[in-house]
Amino acid sequence: MVSLIGAYEFTCPSQAHWNLRAKSMCKATTNYTCLFDINLQINVYRDRCNRPRILGPGYTYVFQPNLNRAACSGNRYQPFNFETVGYSECAFQKSFCNSQGQETYENSNTRSDTTCICNTDRGFTFVSNSKKQCYCNPSIEDCSCYLGISSNNETVGLRAPKQFNIVECTDCSITVEWLSDVPDECLSYELNHQPLGTGDWSTKQILAAKVSKQEDGRRMYTLKHLQAGTFYELKIRYVYKGDVKSHFSESKTKQTFQAPKQFNIVECTDCSITVEWLSDVPDECLSYELNHQPLGTGDWSTKQILAGKVSKQEDGRRMYTLKHLQAGTFYELKIRYVYKGDVKSHFSESKTKQTFQAPKQFNIVECTDCSITVEWFSDVPDECLSYELNHQPLGTGDWSTKQIPAGKVSKQEDGRRMYTLKHLQAGTFYELKIRYVYKGDVKSHFSESKTKQTFQAPKQFNIVECTDCSITVEWLSDVPDECLSYELKHQPLGTGDWSTKQILAGKVSKQEDGRRMYTLKHLQAGTFYELKIRYVYKGDVKSHFSESKTKQTFQAPKQFNIVECTDCSITVEWFSDVPDECLSYELNHQPLGTGDWSTKQIPAGKVSKQEDGRRMYTLKHLQAGTFYELKIRYVYKGDVKSHFSESKTKQTFQAPKQFNIVECTDCSITVEWLSDVPDECLSYELKHQPLGTGDWSTKQILAAKVSKQEDGRRMYTLKHLQAGTFYELKIRYVYKGDVKSHFSESKTKQTFQAPKQFNIVECTDCSITVEWLSDVPDECLSYELNHQPLGTGDWSTKKSLLEKYRNRKMDDACTHLNICKLEHFMN
């Protein structure tokens, strides 16, 4: 027995039997699902119970092995949502477009039906106008075709493109435009062109999708890869479905233009190159492509340049600056047109140029308290250059920029450039760097930065000397004098009437410790002045002023005169209206005509002051008999000095010479001395005291009262002395009544008394014998014996030589006695 079992392919139930199968399989008929099973790799469907599912248009469910989404098969489409209740695949089968004259236009997607067209190559057109004119959707409209023939035995349909024209042109392309009232879906185009008059036509097949469409129905296309500078003739026609062609449009003629002309390099900096070219092409749709490479490297870089970024000249020239290049590098450059972003011309001829570097050998060469002068070397022409000098207080990051036109820069023959940056802060460290600025906006790299500290205004400015018409100032300078001068300003205090004294450095007194001194002259006496000073560098760069100082000028000592003179001193007198508190004096003297001046510093406390303002001082330790010239000035606070007074001249004289006592009585002493001084202006002062008492008496003696001897000796008898007394005597000159010399050496002498122990020792009727004791030598003596009858007053005098009388002599008596009256001994 043979058993035959035949397998069959399961398919899902139709709509009519769907519910029957669902009821037999699932409790809820909506849970019945029947779908294609992908895993079985054969055309097999499976059913099972699942909850109902929904998918969007264009999709269906399959088992894989679980429920999964899948696109509709190629011959079906799902225009609405797919549900598992009642459906096992996409809802509709696609149309075949196989009726007479029909062809498939587009198979479309899984959400829509296939679209159909009529075969226009064979002259078929739609029976009724379709919504899209060029194609038809058979699921919603009648897509039947019929064959139509015109009276000229041409198929009805396409006309030549309208309003064909050339609208744009480059050196290698021509853009054409036309008006189309034919739907683009079934069209392409055939664009024919030839070099004018050659008959060498070329044909460009253009898909409708490659044509630019405008809203007003205009179409545009750019024909590329043409020869520059060539006249072309162009015409166009429709091509329907690849082989049905319309008539050509009217032909148009146009010459292509060339690559940019007269391309050249016109400017160059350390980081930029400016190029120039001639353009006869409108700029509206143009841009440029500038290619450059370091020469010989093949490493080309491309710069896209919009026409709006290009400088335009009236003669058609165009210019552009290529920036951010490397300094000191040779570059090769070339340029071409770019039309509407993608149509590019040929490149111009390439040009080569080396960029230059940042300013070289940048350095700081000079500095003041408010300026810094910098220097650099430039091998770039100055015509189009300016400079940008940046500076900051060191380490602050607060950079300031100084724009410097080339005309403001000092130029040296060796290529060096110099500039002075002014208005800086004194005593501040600055960092500086410089770069080129080409035509106002193209900037080079900066040079190496340099650092320098500015110096300050003159330091320790002070007033050190003052006269009635000048003030001497002093300051400390740590700046070299070679390029400096000074500006010393002064005003009468509070007036605002400033005067300026320009002072060359060569006119300033220099001290080894850096101090500088200058005397401002021709001032008014007794006036308060305010003074301040500043540096002037190279005649125009000026520092800040120092702190101002104030001082009153005073006058030289007034009415200076010599009032006394001795053999070793001169006493001077002057009138002072200046307070003594801060004053001292400087008394200068020299032996007349020698120039050997000596200076005596005199504190005010050592000066004799009179109530009327007069001052007196005696200059001592001078040489006797010498002519001296003297002058005096104020010294204020030890160092500020006035002018000298008028000088005065005086000769010192000596004390009287060879002073001696030559005669003596009981009441007088005669002195003698030698004088070599003219008597006209002299008198004498003879001083005497009882020895050791200190009770000096002074005898003023006119020269006329003095006995003069031919040998120059002078004599004078001092009378009315006390008898028997030791006297000390000394004499000096008195010149003009008040200038007095030193005293001579003092001499001592005792006056002697009247005859002692006088007595009557004998008496007769006609004689009386008297006796006395004498201690005086007899050589020069005589006696005078006076007598009278008692009470009469009728005295008689008897003069007798010594040998007429007897006498007793005292041992060692050797003094002379004057003749005395007898009654003197009678007491």
C-alpha cells in the first residue's frame, strides 16, 4: 500500500473568511493575526493570537519570529495606516502602466501607486489632461493615451524654448537663460555651442534637474570649460524622454573673458603682500581665489576673496592685501575669477615676492624722566609706512599704543630710525615694542621688546646762596649732561608772573658727587622768590618740575667802614637791617694788591651790636705797618651768601717804639719814644697807674703838645703825680681820634719826695743855718731856700749851688730833686 502525503502552502484567509478563521483560533476575534513569516525563507504565512496592532502608511507587520515592522513589497503600497485586524499585507497592488502608449513614469514609494506617462516619442498624449500634465496617477485619474498627428505631419507637443538669452559670462563659462512653460518632469535639454563661424558645434545634454528654475518660469544654466577670450554662438532645445526633440531656440553670441589681467605685486610688508590686477568683468557675481605658496614648496594655500573685500579703482584695477604671512619668506602668488561661487577662470600668471621682517635692532637709546627715545633699523621704504609703538608699565599688562606717522620719525643715512615717546611717568620701568603699519591697517609682527626705567625730575632741589640780586640753587642729577639743558622758573612769590631761564648744561657748576649748581642773577633786592627747575632734553623734551623753593633776597651789608686800626688789628663797622638769628658773616681781607684773600667766618654772637643797627668787629692778628683791603658779606644759615660790601683799605701801624722814662720828679715823669708815623692825624693816649692797683688813668695828648726831636724821638712830661709813688706807664697812637694802636711796652718809675729832716741847726743875729737829708744825687741839683719875716708874706728866695751848703747824704741816693719852697719843709 502506498501512502501519498501532499504538503500545501498556507495563505491567510480572505476578507470573507477572516472572521470564521478568527473565531476558530482566538477567543477574541480582534486578536487574530495572520502575517508573512520571514524566518521560514519560503512564501509561507502563519497565524496566531496577538493583541491588535497599527502601523503608519507604507508599512506592514511580519513575523521575525516575533511581530516586527517591514516595508511593503515592491508591487504593493499602503496609503493609510496598516491594521492587523483583517489585513495580512499592504492594502493595494501597484498599477502596471502597460496600456497602449503608456509607460511607467515613476514606481514611486510604498505609500503611493506607480505613475504613468504617455510615450511622446511615438506621438502619444493623454486622453484627458492629468493634474501633473507630464504624468498621471492611475489610482485616482484616467491615464489612457492616444496618438495625435498635426497638419505638418509633426507630433503634437513640444515647442522651442522661449526668450533664450546669454545673461552671464566668465573667462571659461557662459550662463544662458530661457522661459519654459513645459513641466520639467519629462524634459531634458540639448545646448549647442560653437566658436563663432567655425561650424564646429558641440552639444551639451542637460538634465532638467541640473537647470536652475525661477518662480516666473525662467530657466538658467551655465556652460563651463570654455576657452577664454573666445566668441561663442549658442542655441538650445527641449529633449522629451531622451529622444523627442523640439526646434532650437534663436542663437545668441557672446565672447568669454580672460583670466585676471596684468596681475602684479604692488606692496609688501613683513606679514602681508598686496596684489593688483585689471578686471573688465562686472563684480556683482564675482569672487576671487588667490593661491599662494612659499616658493618652491608646492604647499599651496587658497584664499577665497569676496568682491566686496577687493579695493576698486576707477581705471578697472583691483587690489587686495593677503595678510598673516611669514616674515622674510619668498612667496609665489596667482589669482583667478570665481563666478557665483563655483565657476572658476584660469589662473593669472604667477608672481613672486619676499616679505620683509619686523623692525630690526630695536633698542632704547635715550631716556629722561618723562620720555624714552627708541631706535631701530628699517630697510622698508617710508612712503606708505607708519609705526605702532606699544608700551606698558613693566608687568602690568596695561599696554598703550602710539600711532606714529613716518614723517614724525627721525631718519638716519644708515637706515636707522628714531622716535621719542613722551609724557611718561617719572621713575617707572617701561616695556616697549614696535611694528610696521602699512597704509594704516596692514601690520607687521612686533619687534623684540625692550625695558627701561624713566628717571625723575631734578632731585634735592634747594637754595644754597642768596644775595641782594641773586639766588644760587643746587640739585642732584643722575642724568648724563651731554644732551641736557635746564629750565629754571622763578616768580616774585604769589604774583604768578613766572620768568623762565634757559640754562645750558655747560653753564652749570658740576660737583663730583652729582650735585649741580647755578646762580640766578639780576633779581630785585629784598624780594621773596619762588623757584623750580626741570630737565630739557635735546631742546624740546622736558621733565616734570622739581619741588618749588622760596627765598627772600637780601642786600649786602650797608655803610661798611673801618673805624679803628692798630699795629695788628682793624676794627670794622657796618649797618645791618637783617635779623641776626640765622646770620653769620664772612669778612675777607688781603694785603693790598696781592690777591691773597683770607676769610674770617664770624658768628653773629661774636659781633658787637649797637642799638641803632650798627655792627662792629675787630679783625686781629694782622701784620703791623701793612695796607689791608677788607670787605664783608652775609652768610645765611651757614651756606647762603650775599654779595660783598664795598671794600675798604687801611694800613696798620705799630705801637710807639723805644718807649722809656727819661726824667722823674716828686710830681712828674717825663717819657720818650720813637715815632715813624706822621703826626698830622695822630694823637696819643698815655696811660698810668700806681703800680699794681689797676687804677689806670688816661691822658689824651695832642700831637702838638708833644716835644719833637730831629731824630724822630718824641717826649712828654706827665705831671701832677703823687710824690714817692711807683707808677706804671704805657702809650699808644690814636688815629683820627678813634683808631687806636696797641700800647707800647709798659715802664715803671717811682717819683721822689721834698728834702727830708729839714731843720734849723744854728742861728746868729744875722744868719740861720739849716740842715736836711738828701737821697738824690747832687750832679743835677741846686736848691731854692725861701724865707720871710714871719707873718708878712714877704718871701725872699735864695738860690744857691750845692757847694755853698752843708749837707748830709743818704747812702745810695741818686735821684734828682726839684727845687721846692722852704715853707714846704716847714710843715
